[in-house]
Amino acid sequence: MLSSFEMRPSRRSLRNEDLFYCKVCRKMAMVTPPPLRLGVNVDHVATLRNARAGMSPDPVRAALVAIEAGADGITAHLREDRRHIRDQDMARLKAEISKPLNFEMAATADMLRISLATKPHAVCLVPERREELTTEGGLDVVGQHNALAPSIAKLNDAGIRVSLFIAADPRQIEMAARLRAPVIEIHTGAWCDAVADGHVDKAEAEWLRIVDGSKLARSAGLEVHAGHGLDYVTAEKIASLPEIVELNIGYYMIGEALFVGLGETVRTMRAAMDRGREHLAGRA
Ligand code: PXP
């Protein structure tokens, strides 16, 4: 049903519901906001596998279990140093999963070649430094717009949905829109770290940046995703933002899966996100 609607995010009803343009009835209609998709990142299943250089645990098997339990898509990051996901994992994910594959990568010539050959549903361009433990900050699209523009254009031309992993910074968001990337993913790491460390003022400031950044991005016509460091609590809270339509979550879920299983973790995360969406619709 939602495919009959086109989002017009700049208009908001009194009940905090977005107004949508109905392509069928050709008028604005008030409906509840779009569902929030869960993309499960399976990188750290591969981290565990690589610790013993064997074949298990298999990230593709994890992806299949996550989908069975309700994941809307699978995310994997092919890093230049191949520290977790490998080329063969990406090829198998594309061949074996029934839901969209989100291919995270640095915007290098080599990665562009591999992603164009893999033809995933989506590519998320991220910054990458070899010495970092994880993706530590957002992509500097303001500083690197000349270098990024050709990659974004090639991926757009190939029909691959491009997203840019950036901080909720107005300058970065405006440049992402100018670069014609259809999607941004807001880096939630600083907010999640502040929440986890109990730094209340910093957490509040980071949260407000995410709230404002999401609104700005939607009003610039961008689809808005979010990810990095999310757990059940932060995922539930961010699900209350109507502009955000996809969360990509990995590390916390793979850790939880050690104790309760991946299927149960996906279902619990889904329930947390649904509770957050219920707050948004004023139904909780
Ligand atoms: N989104 C992007 C773009 C990422 O780079 C990562 C980390 O690989 C994630 C989401 C998931 O972060 P986490 O593993 O902390 O949940």
C-alpha cells in the first residue's frame, strides 16, 4: 500500500504524521509514517570466523537466520584490509539472501569495481582508515566532494542506491544532497557512546543534532538512515524520529546473539523499534 504513496516530508499534520501524496487518488493523504526497516550487519560473524581462519561461523548463514527472524535487509562492509567480510562472502550474500544487500565500502577504485560487479541493492560509502577499530567518524563529503562525485554518479547509473555515511552536520547533509546521493546514513556513534558512558549533557546535545539533521535531510529530499553503536535502548529511541526509515545494526546484536541466539536478538530488536515507532504515531 505504501508504494502508492510518495513522501512529502516537508508537510506535517498536527498529529505529527507526515502528509503523503497518494499516486492513486492524486491528493495529499494523512497516513502513519513509513515502517522502519532493520538492516542486520553480519561483519562480526566474519570477525569470529577469521579468528581461527576457518569456515565457521558463516556470515551468510547468520544473514539467512536474521532474515528468517524478520530482518529487512543485510549489511556487510568489505574493508580494504578484509579484516572481516571477504570478497567471497559478499558474492555469496548477493547470491543466497532473499532480502536487499547493503554493501558498505570506501570510495576507492577497487571497491567501486567490486560493487559494480556484485550489483547489490545498495552501496553505503564510508570513510576507512586501516588503523581504526571501527568506522570512527562520518565521511567528509564537504572536503571530498570532487573525489566522491564520480563514484556516486557511476553507482546511480548502475541503479544501485547510494547512501553516504555522515555526521548529522548541516554542511555535510547539504553537500550530500548536492552530490545527488539519494540516501544518507547518520552516524549515531557519538550519541550511543555518550549514552553508554552516562554523559547526559553530551548525549542530549548529540541527540538534538540527530533530530535536527534528520529533519534537514528530509526537507532536502534525502532518504534518511541511521546506524553505528545502536542497542535496544538507543534503537527504540531513534525509531521515534519519523524521518528515519532504516537502521543498520551489527556489533551489539552479534554480541547479544552469543547469549540468546541471533533469531531471538533480531526479534527483540524489531520489537524495540516497533515500540519507538508507536510513540511516534502517538499510539503508545
Ligand atoms: N552503519 C555503518 C555505515 C557502519 O559502518 C556500521 C559499522 O560497520 C554500522 C552501521 C553498524 O554499526 P554497529 O556494528 O556498531 O552496530
